[in-house]
Amino acid sequence: SMFPKKIFQIILILAVCFGFARTAAAEEPVTPKISATYSKLSDGTKRINVAFSARVNDKRVNIPDAELEIQAQNTEGKTPLGSVVTNVLGKAVLDIAPGTTLPKDQDGFTFMVSFAGKSGLEKASQTIHVTEAFLEINLTEKDTIKTIAARVFKLNEKGEKVTVADVPVEFNVKRLFCLFPIGNEKTDTTGSCSSDFPAGMPGDKSGKVTIVVRMPENENFGTVEVSKDINWGKPLVYEAKPIRGLGDTDAPLWMVYTLLVLLSGVWLHVVYIIVLIVRINIIGKRAIIS
């Protein structure tokens, strides 16, 4: 009897220890991950895109409603740029207005995104360095050939332009909900490349189209985009939609005559049935009287 009692005590102690271990594991804070990318828009706005997530039970989970601080830093110190709160997808965007002075770090900028931590989540930070690149476009037309030329460069320590070779450049036309690709090239040793504008591309009623040239995401330069409007498209012609109603005066005569015949037949049947009902009542009354 003593032996089973000891076994029971051992099992009880193991169960309690296992319960404490599970509780401690459940309360252990999760280590989140910050992903940040840089892009420069057509109007000169610098945009920091942030994604905030964590791995829970071997699954990547987006973290919403988290406040992240964004700073620009160099050897002299850190400059706060603002804070953002992640949405339901764990993403947030910080736009830096054109003309904002940012502390330079070597040949570009260094941004740090940090999370102060909260219940269940540890602190986290992510630093990205980008070299500021510039994208220029030139639109030319010779005979019937329309050409979009692009040039990519950066600035050295003296402020001189240095061409950037062998980077991809995408040529697009902006449509209502997306970008329509018309070319994909790489810059040559002069930092230049070009693409022809397709003939017959529809524009608005005056033929205006928006050309968008992008240098897609690059580990050194981020994403750079430039756009320009020009009347190279095929003017959109708005045609009045013809009225197809049967009662309209613009309807074909055969349709009008057919309608009249059909409606006349229907009403003749209605009148004939009414006449029959009246005659039946009259005949019935006469038969009762007689």
C-alpha cells in the first residue's frame, strides 16, 4: 500500500511542475519583427512603409494597434520624425513632406523604427539605410514615335551627379485602378534607358495620359517614382447611348406598328370577353322570367 501511495505523490508533483512550466511559457513575452521599406514619390514625398508581426505557434501573425516611433539618425544623434499606429494588417505609413530637412548619413539617410514594448510583446527595432537616388524623365516625339527617356543618378560628397548603372526601370501608364506596364528596361553605363510609348493608348477626352516611371524596390535606393502628364493618348469619345424604349418617338416604325397590333389584339379579347359576360347575364335573366 505504501508503494502506490508514493507513485501517486510523484505523479502529483510532476503534474504541478508541468502546470507551472506551461503557465510560465504562456506568459513569456513574444519577440515581434519590424520590416521597413523606403520610397520616394513623384512630388518628392519620402515614405516609410512599416510592417509589424510576430511568430506565434509557428505562424506569422500581424500585430494591429501598435505604436511605432520613427527616427532619422547619424553620427551626431537622432531626429524624431513621428509615430504611427499599425492597422488591422499590422501595417503603417509615415510620409515625410517634400522640403523637410533630414540629417544626412554618409551618402543618404538612416531611419530607425522602434517599438517600446507592451504586455505580451518585447521591445523591437529595425534600422534601414538608403542612398538617395534621383530619377529624371524626358518625353520626346519625333515623327510618329513617342519616346520616354529615363536617367538615374545620385549625388557625391561634392554634390555632383553620379550616374547609376544596371538598375531596372519600369515604364507605366496610370489607369483608373492600376498601372499599365509599357516597358521594363535597365540603365546603361550613363544611367539612362528609354521605352517607346505605344500607339493607340487611350487617354481622357483631351488625350491626356499620366506616365509613371518607377525604379522598383532596391536594397540601396529603395523605390523611386516620377510621373508626368502629356497629351499622347487617343482622345476618348463620349457617344450618347441610344434610347431603346418602345414608347419613345425615336423607336423604329416597325416596332411601333408591331406594338399597336399586339396591344389592339389584347384589348379586343378583353372587350369580347366583357360582351360575352353581358350577353350571358341577359340570356340568363330572360330564361328565368320565361
